Amino acid sequence: MIKRFVFGNPMETEAVPEKPQAVQIYADKAGKEKKGVKEDVRTGKKSETALPHLVWDDEALSLRMDDEDIVYGLGENVRGINKRGWIYVSDCSDEPDHHEDMHSLYGAHNFLLIDGTETFGLFIDTPSKVTFDVGYTKYDELRITVEDNAFELYVIEAPRLERSEKTIGTTGTVTVADGEKCAMNEWDTQDGFAEQELSAPEQIVHEFRRLIGRSYIPPKWAFGYGQSRWSYMTEQEVREVARRYREHHLPLDMIYLDIDYMERYKDFTVDREAFPDFEELVEEMKEQGIRLVPIIDAGVKIEKGYDVYEEGIANGYFCKDEDGKEFIVGVWPGRCHFPDMLNDEARRWFGRKYKVLLDMGVEGFWNDMNEPVIFYSEKRLEELFDKLGAYKGRNMGVDDFFEFQHMPAVLSNCAEDYRSFYHNCRGQKVRHDKVHNLFGYYMTRSAAEAFEELEPDKRILLFSRASYIGMHRYGGIWTGDNKSWWSHLLMNMKMLPSLNMCGFLYVGADIGGFDRDCTRDLLLRWLALGIFLPLLRNHSAKWTRRQELYEFGDTEDFRGILALRYRLLPYLYSEFMKAALTDGMYARPLGFAWREDPIARRVEDQMLIGESIMIAPVYEQNAAGRVVYLPEEMKLVRFKDAQISEETVLPAGHHYVEIPLDEVVLFVRKGHILPLAQGGEKVADVDWDELELVHFAGRGARYDLYDDDGVSRDVDLDEGIQWICL
Ligand code: MIG
């Protein structure tokens, strides 16, 4: 059950495609509506109403929390799965230091799920800044403050649980020999996945996700392994990466191109000196089963004769300053303009520009710098030069010196700059900071909507750095500039279920860490987690140690782990697609499944991936293994060289499990089946028909395997399902 409340007069975000009928209006101090008045939009009748769970005091929404309450959600953020004990601010930020005392990262994901005495979800829909004090100031209080008090609030409650038996299709009992697949002939859609027994938090997530619309579905090849680096500078370098992967029989499906493939960092251009035969390169790579995935940045270079610049100027498609002149910012190419992503026409225009690369054979993109990042604004830069000049010849004492030293640092992503340019939203002049959190979302939407027109029969890979809820319908995200730190491996895992709750299913972090130097053992451990994430990409920054898997000596152990990814593909793809098509979760915290188990509810370094397995990665250097908590009896399955080397049933409770660097351990849940393919060196090699079944189940158990051609936009859950029965 979803209730919607409107506070003040918020800007439309289009996070919710179809809003629930009954609108209840709460106004802020300045508003005209009486507080607590409910209006039925159909009849126009007004009546007194109360806000469920929360209190509104004209400044903030607040909620009293019990000690045992867990607060889930908030998508891309630092710290735990349980968000209690910190302040989070939704304010899309280019923040390369993901320290645990950060308040904002690149996304603004205003969904919370309170699980305790009462279990319900909250979505604060507003394009501007929101502050979530989740028991930081007062441990027992959740306090949500929204800039300008203009927002829509959705309160999501679990429908009363009907503990029906899990429905088994309509074909009756199908018994076949162990490991054999049986076709599913009659599948009553009524008995589909939505009917599966969901726990209260799962139901709330499901309701919320239904509200915000279906999550983005990438092509199947995008579930392969991708190698990235800032940057592969030339065609030769790209060829060399491909060659070495193939030579070492390390699976590979994608090579990413960072900003240096462009001509002087200009979007939708190719540096023809470094990539003279770009089209041929794309083709040649495709023949090897490898897709090239170029980056697109938010800023458009100011350069006479550059078509994107010229068209943007001619049509007034760029963001303007107070006086109506194109706003100038410094980003990669130097002086730039921002395309006005919030202007419908400009957005359509920018999206259609991707055609330049589509026509060259490209089938995937990543959108960067779209918070949007401002290195400096022209105005502030000039002011700075003046200010710095004034220090010349001065005897600088400590105060002067510190002030002097910090001056250039405040140039970037300066709040005042975000208040200095404007969008044209359907004729309305809107100051950027009021809609800041929508920029990356609308940039990605611009591309996705163009792809629907330009490539109606094909899925295009697309993911973004900045995001807002609603963008999950158009693309995935990667979680930005992490570091080659063990703590960031753990953070990668913890973010996953939070992102899923907010609709982002195709997600991943830079495996091995973006910034700083990666070590062999870190990369192995990170890969052992990464093989379970939908977006599996190894990416690293320019000035760091090279991070391709063949750069660390012997490749056998890397190959063993990565090969397992390709064996897991039918299962992972199936679980991803079922999650997308049923508004469900791909990765779940243990507490969602074992509701009554107080230990399971607090476990944050293990999680369920799909319905059949639990993972418990190692995230500490030099650890020989780790303690794993089993909420119930499970089957430990150990892989070495992608082959099963151990299957042991373990009782519920804590266990110390040894996990050498070159092995992967996972846990199959009781009553469940894990199908495994033979593997391959690219997604196209994987044979979905020759499956080996790992199971911890008796006869009669079944797994619903989803598959499709992996490219069509047209997807149908029921058509894609096949039963696997024991
Ligand atoms: O200011 O394009 O997060 O993945 O390699 C850095 C260069 C700009 C930030 C992205 C990163 C990418 C880098 N970009």
C-alpha cells in the first residue's frame, strides 16, 4: 500500500511514472494548504488526515526509532547496509575520496526502509538536497530535512502477508532424472514470481520498485568481464589488451575507452591520430567477441567549428547564466558549456549525438562527470587570480598562508557556482541547484531515449556515474572513483543491496580499485566478489599501477576465478532478469530472508545473490579464510580452477572457513538448485543448454531458469522461463 503526500510545490522529477491517485497535501509554513488536509483528486473532497509513522514539524519529518530498528536504503553511500548512526545528504557529488566520514557520493537515492517495530518504506521525491540524519544527532531519532520544504513523500507499507504455499506451476509434478532439464509447457502467469512468498521488507521494496518502474536491462554480453583503464591511448594499445587476454585464456567481453579516445576531450569525436581506423577496430574486436565501450562526458568543449558546440549555441541548448549568456565552466577539455539536460528539446538533441558512435559500431557507453563536475567557473577563476595576486610580496603568517593555500581548492564543485546557472524547464527558468540531483539522470535518459529510437531492436549498454531514482529505468551505475583499498572491497559489497532497493540492478564498482596501487591479492579477492556482481569491470586511474589481470605475473589463479563467472552466467543472468522483470532484488541482506534471526539481521559482510546462493567473500589482506554465519543448514561449495573441489553440508551457526586466494566458496541454500554452465572465454561461448546442477535439495525441487536472446528489448518473463527439476 502506497500513500503519497505533497509538501509545498516541488519540481517534477519523473521518478514515478504513474502517481497513485489519492493525493494528500501537506504544506509548509509558507504554503496555502492546511496542514493535515487530505484531498481526493477525483472528487476534490478534503478531509483531515494524519501522516502515518512520521511527524512533520514544519521543518523536518521525524520518526522515533527503537534500539532494534534497522534502517535500510539510501543506495550509493558510504558505511553499512544498516544506515543508522550517520548523516547522509543527497547531493550528487564528484567525491573521489570515499572515506567513511563522507555524507554524499555521486547518487541521490532517497529511499529508506525502516525495519523494526513497524516496517515501512519512505521515498522523498525532490530534485534538490535532502539530509537524512539517521540517528546521528539522537540515536533514537530519524530526521529528514528537505531544502525549501518542497517534496513529495511516499509511504510504503507491506500488504498484509498471505502465507500461501509457493505456487508450483500447472503441469503438476514433473519428475525427471537428476540434472535433466524439463520444458515448462503450461505456465500460468498468475502463478508467476510475484506470487512467491516475500518477506515484509521484500514486499515493500517490491511495491516501491513497481511504483518507480522497471529497471534497466543491459544486453547479455554486458554480464561478461570488462577491462578498463584511464586510458588506452591508441588502437595498438587496445589490440594489445585484447591479445593478451585471449593469449592467457582470460575471459573478456568488453574493453572500455576512457577520455583519451576523443579528439581533445570533445564528446562524439574520435582522435584520428591515435585511432585512425576506429570503425575497423570496433569490428575487429567484435569478431573476437569484445565490445568497445567509450566514455561520454557532460561538458561540451567550446570550440569554433565543433558541431556539438555550434549546434548547441545556435539552438540555445546550453545552460545559461543569470544574464542569459551561456555559462562557462572548466572541465576536461578546458572551457565548456553544459547541455541543458532538463530542457526536453536539448535533451533529445544531445541523445541523438550518440548516433555518431553507434554508426561506428559501438553498442555501449558510460556517462561520466555528470553530477555535473565543475573544475572551475570562469568567473571564480578570475576572482582567484586577483585574490592570489594580492598575496604577492606579503609576509604570510600562518593564517594568511592557510587561506592562500586553500584558495584554489575551493574552485572545484563550488556551491555558489551551482547557484549561478539556469535550466530551461518547459519555458521555466530554473536555477541549477534546485534541480541538481537530476542532471546525471537526465543525461543518461537522453542517451537511453535516443537509443530506443535509433536502435529499437537492440539493447545498448549504458551506465552513469551520477544518478537519481528514476534513472534506474534508463541505465545502470558504477560507483565511481574508489581506491585500491581493502575497505573499499567491503564497501562495494555493502552498497549492492542498498542500490537494488532503489532500483539500480545493473551496478558494480571498479574492481581492484580506481585510484592508488592495487596488489595481486587484493585483485584476486575483489574479483572473487566481482564475479557475483552484474557489472564486472576492472578499471584504474592513469597514474596507478597497471591492473589488467596479466600484469601480476602468473595468471592461472585469476583465470580460475574469472572462469567461474562464466560458469555462473546462466544463473546470474536468470536471477538478474527475474529481479528486473518482477521488481525484485538481485542481492539481498540476510535479514530480508531470515526475519526472526537476530544474528542474521546484523550480518553485513555476507549476502544472498538470487534465490539459491549466499556469498561470504574475504575482504582482509593476508586472511586465510573467514568466519561465516549460516542462518540455517547450507551446502558449502568450493571451486578451484572453476571446478568443484568440495561440497560439504554445514549446520546452522558460525563456521571458520578457509578460503585460499585462488578459490571461491559459495553456499547453496537448502531446497535450492544452482545451475552451472561449462564456461567460456566470452558470453557468446557459454552454452545455456549444457548445465550441471549443484543442489542442496531433494527430488521435486525446481529452479526457474530465465533466458532470452540477450539483445531484444522485448522481454517476457513467462516466455523466458524454463523449469529445472530434480
Ligand atoms: O576527473 O575520465 O570516475 O572512471 O577514469 C576524472 C577519467 C574523470 C572520472 C571517472 C573515472 C575516469 C576519469 N573520470
